[in-house]
Amino acid sequence: MQARFRERVHTVSGGEVAGILVAVFWAILVSFLAVALVRLAQTLKATTKLVADVTDQAVPLLADASSAVRSAQTQIDRVDAIASDVQEVTSNASALSTTVASTFGGPLVKVAAFGYGVRRAISGRKDDVPAKAPRRTVIVGRTVSRRDKRNLRGK
């Protein structure tokens, strides 16, 4: 009986120690990868929720932006119509101005010249009579004050 209960002493070889170490490091690596995968799954869930929230908010904003663009296009069409009407009115006014100038311009100049000639003839003015000297003296390049004018008259 004593032989049966004898303790067996087993020695561990270097390869077995290396195998145990590799198994422990492999278990640690797998646990780190599991933690990283769990965190990645949480991040993906949060990202999915964020994208869904942004989509829910962006769709109404895009609808509002689309209606604003349509409204702006309508206003631009109106402004374009007004601008074309203004251009037409401007060309009509220019044509009217040219017509009035050509129709009445020549005869009005002739009437004014005739009136000037009649006034001159009535006043009895002759070409040999010199006209009155002008009241103001103009000196080019110099400003003359009233005091200077008095001094110029005496000279």
C-alpha cells in the first residue's frame, strides 16, 4: 500500500513552461481584444444613434432650405421681370427724348435767336459803340479780395 500512495515528483520541462506562458499571454490578449470589441460596439451604437438623430433633424432643415430656395427663385424671377420692364421704359424715354429734341429743338433755337435779334434791334445798340466795361476784374491764378479790387482800380 505504501507504494500506491507514493508521491510522484514530476519535473516541468522548459517547453512546458513556455507553453504555459504562451497560454497565459494568449488569454490576456484575448481578454484585451474582447474589451476593445465591447467598447467598439458601444461606440458604433452611439454613432448609429447620432446619425439617426442628425438625419431626423436634417430632413426638416433640408425641406425648409428647399422651400427658401424656391421662394428666392420666385423673387429673382419677379426682379428680372421688373428689370426688363425698367429697361423697356428707359429705352422708350430715350426715344421720346430724342424725338422731342429733334422736333422742337431746332425751331426753339431759331425762335430764341430771333427773339435775341429783335431785342437787340429794339434797344438801338450799334456795333461801333463799345459795351460797358465789366464790373469785375478777373486775374488768372490769383484770388482778389475786395481790398485788392480797390487797390487795382486806383492803378
